Amino acid sequence: MDGTIGGDLTARARAHSNIALAKYWGKRDATLNVPAVGSISITLDALHTDTTVSFDTGLADDELWLDGREQPVGKVAVVLDLVRERAGLDLRARVVSENNFPTGAGLASSASGFAALAVAATAAAGIEATPRESSVLARRGSASAARSIFGGYAELHAGSSPDGSDSFAEPLLEGEAWPLSVVVAITDPGPKTVSSTAGMQATSASSPFYRPWVESAPAGLDRMRAAILAHDLETVGELAEHSCLALHSIMLTTRPALIYWNAATVAGIHAVRALRAGGLPVYFTIDAGPQLKALCRPEDAAAVSAALAAIPGVAETRTSTLGPAARVVSKS
Ligand code: 2P0
């Protein structure tokens, strides 16, 4: 490709958000964006990003339009540069991205966003990429995005190679093999005040519990993987809650403290535990934001949603089943 064919290097992709059941927080290599620990996630059908990438001779600089507003390009340029390098392409790109859910609020918009970007940019540049290559590419934008390349259950490996090439996600189990639901309770749709990247940098620099977190991660991943493959909701749920609370323990002991929860988040934790005490198998998880996600069987989702929606401060609930892999939806 010689970069002279403007106008027709356009592709649109859709990728879904994901929620980690075994969490990642902290980098092994900040420049290459390699996570310090592995993680295991589920991809959510109800939350997605649609991204169109157009490489265009008429552009002097890359542009990013997110939910209708122009934004600083940031790490989008890292992903575009890698694609340009592989394709031998010397054209700037316009990236137009839309989320069907609140952006930057702990609902993994960077995961779906960078996964959609990686897939759309590769297709727009006219090059082939295996899912593993797309996963590595998406990871350069946001580590959790490596997991959103896949549907169902996925695992992101921390890897050990200095160039980060063995830090990729791969499918663990198809969603259809073990359908679960997630009820998302949105307690504050506004963007978080401390980004995940800045927050985890502060945690690794200052929490006394960060090292034990990194050291205990492999054993937690082994247990979570086995429980998912055994379709054992009780164990998956117990491990997911523990991983979530361990994550928030290192956040709370960061200096200055990262307190992502609000009152409704805490009320949601108690509501989930009360439902469970009443016999419903439901488990919570919370990311870098105040939203609570409740994991349950599809047949219990309506009862879980009703209980969470009744909490003062819960603005909205959204119920999701497990979602598909990132994919190209159109190309010209
Ligand atoms: C996770 N989170 O495993 C953890 C749990 C939030 C809490 O991955 O710096 O947006 O872009 O790699 O992937 C959010 O962090 O951070 C995240 P970067 P990312 O889902």
C-alpha cells in the first residue's frame, strides 16, 4: 500500500465491553502497556462501542471523535501508528467512536473502545490480523481491551517477554457453553476523576499491599479458570468477590487513596449479600468506578435487577447476557 489511495480506506467495527472476574491492576511495562498480572473476564452483550476508522489523504493529523465530540487523540495514535507501520501506510486517520453506555465511568469503555479501534484500523488499512495479533494491538491502547477481542469468557496473560508479545488474551469458554447474566447498577454515570492508568501507577508506587496482590494473582487465576471450566457459579462468584475486594483494598491503601465507591455502591454490596442469604446465587463485582455489577443466572436477572433498582442512588440498571467477539461490521 503506497498511501496514495485516499478516501476508500474505511472500516467500521463493533466490540463489547467486558468485566473482569479476576482483576488486573498495575503494569509490568508502562510503555508497552503490559499488565503486571493476568486477568479473566466476561464480555457483555449489552454494552458496546462502534468505531469507524478512515485513513484519508485529506487529513494533516489523526482525529478522534467520541460520542460526537472531538477529543485528544492520546493512545489512539499508538494503535494507529502500529497499524500504519505494519501496513506501510503513511496516511492520517479520522476515528469516530460511539458508546451505547456512559464513557469513562468504570464500565470498561476503554476496553470496548480500543478493541473496536484495533479491529477497525486493521481492516481499514487492508491488512490481516489473527485474533491474537488484534489482542496484542488492542492491549497497547488499554490492557483490558485485549480481552474484548473475544466473546464469552476470556483470559489475558501477563506474559514474561520483554517486548510484551506474549501478553495477549485468548478465549477460555464460549458464552453459549455457560450463559450467565450481569446486572449493571449505574450509581453515577459521570466520568471518574482518576483514570485507571493514573490510579494503578499510584497504587504500584504507594500501596503496601501491591506486591502481595501481584504475588497472589497466579493462584487466583488458576482457581478462577478451573471454576469457569467447571461451570461452578458458587466458586466463580466467591472468587470474583474476593478479587474485587482485593483490588479495592489496594486502591484504598494507595496514597492518596482511590475511593471509587459511593453510598449506593456499598448499599448494592449489601443488597447482593442479602439476596444470597435468601437463597439466590448472585455475586457482586466493582471496577474503577462506582457502578456495581451483579453476576447471576439468566433466570434470576429480573429479581436481581428489581432489588438493585430499588436502592436509593441507583439511577438505572442494565441487564446483559454474555456477548460476542469484536468484529468488522462494514468496510469500503
Ligand atoms: C480490569 N480494570 O481487569 C481492571 C479492574 C479496572 C478495574 O482494566 O491503563 O482501562 O488503559 O490498561 O484496562 C481498567 O483499566 O487500563 C481495568 P489501561 P484499563 O478490568
